[in-house]
Amino acid sequence: MEYSLRDGKGTKAHSFKEFNLLDGTIMGVFQGSRGENPDLDIIIKYQEPNKRVRTPKHIHWVIDILIKKEHNRELSLDFVRYLRDMWEKVEPFRTKEEQQKCQLKQTTPKKLREFDELNKYGEYTIEFIGHLIELMMRMEKTGLARAFVFKNLMDSILNEEDIFVIVGKATQNG
């Protein structure tokens, strides 16, 4: 997978790791340069079949989970609890080799299977949301040691806070 850098020279960045999802979506992991450990930072992009390469944002998966929650409240909250528990297990990248391998240990098909029913609702699959969040957690924990966006956001969803609070946290305005 590749995307064009905004350097005015037409330079392309190439993924060092790709995950091919069951629905045909490709999730690419690229070298980043931000945070406290810039050589271990990552950038995540994805491409759905016949669509352009996109950069995921917190608000995208949050809206999708809220849609799923409208159709199956209990299973959606169980999924968010699973993701929230994952926060405690996901480790930052500690070495370049670990970053380049970029293994997903918490969102295996076996672990996600119990949430398959939620694939009927919203735009994204459980596999996509799980992989995305695991990668984003690793990114956040690697480069922003004092960041708690995911933890706070998932707590807000689990506490069934007002939609304005959740959207504010997802867009980092709240």
C-alpha cells in the first residue's frame, strides 16, 4: 500500500506492514515521525475495495459503534468492554523490530468471533474496528505516554454519556 506525502514533490510512502481483512479492506502501517519515540511511531491507513486510501479518525469508529449500539445495545457494550480491557494489555513498541513486525495479539479472529453479530450494522466490521483500535492504542502508548484518548473515550461510551460528550472526546474538542 502507498500514499502520497504532502511534500510537493510527489513522494510516496510505502507500508512496512499490511493486514488483509476478510471483507477485502487492506490496513497499512507506515513509518511515522511524531511523539516521544518518533522512530517507533506509526501511521495507519486503510483502503476498502475500489476506494481510495483513507486515514482513520477516532470519530469514524465511534460513530460506527454508536450505530451498532442502537441495534444491539448489550453486545455493543460488551465489545466496547473488550476493547477497554484491551487497553490494559496492549504494549507500546519498544524496539524497531517490534514495530516492523507489528503483530496484533488482542484482535485475533478467535477473540473477535463472539461479536460477529455486530457486523450486520454500521459501516465497519468488528475485525476492522478491533485491528484499528489495537494499532492506534500501540501508536498512542508508544509516542504519547501520557495520552489516554482511547481509555477515556471507551469509558464515556460504556457510561453511556451524552452524545455531545462522546463526540467531543472523539474529535478531541471535549
